[in-house]
Amino acid sequence: MLVLLVQIVYNCFMPQKYCHFNGKITTPDKVKINPYDLGFLRGHGVFDVMSTVNGKPFLLDEHWKRFQNSAKMLGLKIPVSGGEYEKIVRKLLKSNGLKKSTIRTILTGGISLNGSTYCQNETFIIFIEKFHGLSEEVYAKGARVVTHDHERHIPTAKVCNYAEAIRHQGKKEKAGALEIIYVKNGKALEASTSNFFIVKNGKLITVKEGILIGTTRNSVIRLARKAGYKIEERDIKIKELHSADEVFLTATNKDVVPVIKIDGKKVGDGKVGKNTKVLMELFRKFTLEY
Ligand code: PMP
């Protein structure tokens, strides 16, 4: 009886059905991570998060390249080729039958015989869940963000260590903020799970180095260039962030989100910026036609 109850509750909260675990298709409840896994014990792992658009994996090649780069930076070997990865993802999407999905891909150093040495025994998981987007209100009214002094470890890789973001969840919630923008040595870097752009005198500026290069960021740059915007990819001073005319975030699970307050102070006139609205619309069209 208890087992049945647990299963029902589990199915309600975890509606995903199939995942890929070390070469096999299985279900998440059957995935067993060994406590000697270096991802679990030492944070030795990387991941990537992709979504679907119109039932198709969105920007798959770009995500795969970034995942390859992240793995390389941690000295990890991915056990499948790009072609095999795509096949697995498409198979999982088909069998899970969700309208819109989030696809998580994780690679860790795997089981270590002594709990600290890498034994080239990678753990590789792909799991799919129902996509949970932001509310319409966030896009219509804009979001708040807070800044926080931090730089991620190996910032150009998507390393499985988001402890700083989770540790400061309370700070974010207290401020009613959607995101934390990391700042370091006078520069604004990236948000905890997003990139950001500032708009100054009609020009778009976004960070290029020492951050995770977002797939959404790259699409926005391409779309904006096509639409005739001038774009600068360079370091951004904290002062520039605070004196921007407009600020917006970009990320897979967010698309383009206007920012109207930073650390409680208004961005521009405190309303969703006109250029931000143009880019939100361009991105929306891009996904509709994908
Ligand atoms: N920076 C960080 C630290 C992130 O975790 C993410 C989310 N993957 C991004 C930027 C945005 O990347 P993307 O647009 O590919 O989702």
C-alpha cells in the first residue's frame, strides 16, 4: 500500500518516463548514482540544458558543442558521438510524448575507487522533463535582479557547481528577484543561470569573455544584427550595468526577459524597454518559425 502511494506521488511530481543512463534507456526511479561517483562526491561533472521548440530540440548543435567544450575543460570523455547523442535525444522525446520539454544532459567523472581519483569511468545521463516556463507577467512587467560578488569556477564551462546560486536563493527571494547577476572586480559578468545584455543609446552590449556563452545570447545577437542593431561584445563595468537605459536576460528556459530593477533601483524609467520589446518579439518569431 505504502509503495503504491509513493509511486502515485512520484508519478505526479516526476511525470517524465524515460531517460538514458550509461548506455541504457530506463526510468529516472531506476537510475542509481553510486556514492563514489565523483560528480556526487567532488562536483567533478558538467551538464547542459536544452529545450524543445515545436517538438524539436532547439539549437541542438550549439548545445552539443558547448557540452563538448565543458567536458574537455574538465578532462572528461563523452561516451557517445554527436550523431548518437541526437538519436538518443530524439528517441527519448518521442517516447516521452511531452508537448514542450526540458532536456538535461549530465556527464560526471563517474565512480572513483578511492573517492578522489578520476578512473575514466564516466557517468552519462540524459533526462527529459516537462518544460516549466516563466509567467506571462514577468515578460509584460519585467523582472528584478540582484547583484552578488562571485565568479563561477571555470566560467566558460557549465560545471555542476551552482552552489553559490542556491546558497543565495534566500537573498534573491527576499528581493522578489528572478536572477542574481554575478559581479567581480568592478565588472558585471553573467547571471546565475542566464546571460544579460545592456542597452545604451540604442546599442546592445553583452559580455564575451570569462562567462558561459549562452545559446540564447548568440541567437539574440544574430537576430539583432540582422535587424540593424549595433552590438558590442566586451566587458561591462558594474557602473554601466547600473546606468543602462535597458537591461534584459537571455536563457534557454527564459528566452528574453526584461529587467526593470537592479538591487532595488530602477533600470531607465523602470518600465520594459522599447528595444527589449523588439528583441523579445524577434526571438518569439524565431522560435515560431524554427
Ligand atoms: N550562464 C549560465 C551560468 C547559465 O547557467 C546559463 C544557462 N545555461 C546561461 C548563461 C544561458 O545559456 P543558454 O542561453 O544556453 O541557456
